[in-house]
Amino acid sequence: MMGREHLRNLALIPGARVVAVQDPVAELASQAAAQCGAQVAPTLAALLATPDLDALVIASPNHTHPAILREIASTRPLPVLAEKPLYTDPADAAAMAAFAHSYPAPLWVAMEYRYMPPIAALIARAAAVTGGIKMLSIREHRFPFLRKVGDWNRFNANSGGTLVEKCCHFFDLMRHILQSDPLRVMASAGQAVNHLDERYDGQTPDIWDHGYVVVDFASGARAMLELCMFAEGSRWQEEIAAIGPSGKIECRVPGPARFWPASAGPLPVAQLVTSPRDPVGPVTEELPVDPVLLTAGDHNGATFYQHQRFNAVVRGAGAVEVTGHDGAMAVAMGHAAQLSAATGQVVTL
């Protein structure tokens, strides 16, 4: 699913062309190749041997990322856009941190949420509106995990756990918005509603579906995440608020257009709300996204804007904005949150 979203958005980037795709599921490889007019490579090694490659995009199941990255590094280290999370097993933390530091070509970790227009607008204006952020809250009320190939996302062992798989996006946003690193993580989370009646080889999924995470940052700011994955009836999927001594700025983001029911009327238009302390009173702006971009993916146009920037990096006209270190830190925060929720203890980073 995510691979096809990348293909649809690459088709919108001037001068970009997909020359080959590789997927261990032959039917999916053929469908993807037909979507973009590319050839099918039977293996990763064959893909890396394909002439005329300028860059690679990894959109495979979470737990496969480290092995794929290592094979690329040892064979043909091209610029890479790697889907999050960078890794899932805490035992890989040191090795992947070293990998991110030593990889000789640009490595961009795909954190699409940074590039959703309402979130990007909040990031750009937060310092001026708030006078310096002291509190940051992120709420995502959304649909349950979708079905994926081999149902890999139903189990923590493959996904890294919900607070890694789903929430590394939000931990990356916290670091990026606050421009600070985390000190302590406190979490309460679990599995209450979703997937409890499902069985895979006799096993019940153990993936969590809700939780709260509070993070203390070195800057003195505090951040909170509220996640619920059985709230698809919500008008807004993501709501972010940043507050400081001068005021508050919020953004509200609708979910994917393809999931919005026609019976509910038109898809809501994303909003940015600024609430200064003086003069008191909120100001609401709508931030419409090009309908072409809304239909090209599930991330409010963000995948397109991310590819624009990655394309510039590949052409030598831009710099990597989401580094391997950023990706590793987001995973580390997710692992800390998983551990805190499992043990009931504060985790120090």
C-alpha cells in the first residue's frame, strides 16, 4: 500500500521515472510495475544491478529495513528514501546508529507527517505565535491498523510495537518542533478493542491500539501524545497544539480522503488556529490541499512534498531534512514508551 503511494507521488514529480520495482510477492511486484511502467526485478540484488538508477525507495515491512539497508550499502550505496521506522529491534540500535553515520550516500527517513501542509504551517509559525514552546500536544484519533502483506503488522515482533510503528512519526515531530532532545518518557498504553478476535497461526495479535505518552525535553518543554486507533468516526485525525508565553497555535488535519464517507458531506479542510494571549481571540484559517495530492496518498499531500525535497537531494540541489539520526531517535523514543507502558516506570534516555 505504501509502496503504491510512493509510486503515485513519484509520477507527479517532474523528471522522475521509476525504472524497476522489487517485491518478494510476485503478484504485487507485477501490479506495481504495471502502475508505473517499470520492469520487475526478481531480487534485491537484481534491482541493485539495474542500470540508470539514481536513487532507491524502501517501502517494505518494518522489520526488514536493516537487512535491506545493509545489502544496499555493501552493493551499491545510492541515495535512499527509507520508510519509517528505521529499525524495530532495540538490539539493532547501536548498529543502525553507526550505519546512519557511515552510509556514504544521502539517507532520508520517510517522516511524511512533517510535510502535511497544516503541520508544516504550524512548524513555521510556532515560535512567533507562542514566544517559545513550553507545551506541545499531539492527538491522533484514527482507524485501526489496515491489513498488510502476511499480516506482519499484527504483532510487535514485526512492527516494533504500536508506539514504534505508528508513533515514531509523532516522536520525530516532537523533536523537530521543539528543536530539543528527550530526557524522560512516561507512557500508559495497551490493547483494548482492536484485533482481539483475529487469529494467525493460532496466535492472537498483540499490537496495542491506544495510549498516552508524556515526554520531558532538555529545553524544559513538555510534550504529550494521545493515540486512539478505534476512533475513525472523528472529524479530525490529527490535532496538534503548541503553547508558549505569548499564545497558542493549533492545526487540525482530516484523515485519508478515501476513508471519508460520502454521507458525512465534503472532506473537511485542514485548519490552522492561532490564539494569542493579547489580544485574546482565536483566528482560524483553512489550508486546502490540491485534490490531486489528496487522491495520490493517505497523508494530506505530504508524500508529494517529501518527494520534491528528496528529488532535490538526489540532484544535488538540496540537503537531507530527516536524517538517519532523526530516524533512530524517533525509534528510541518509541522503544522507551513501549518499555514505560509495559513496566509502569519512567524511562530515562
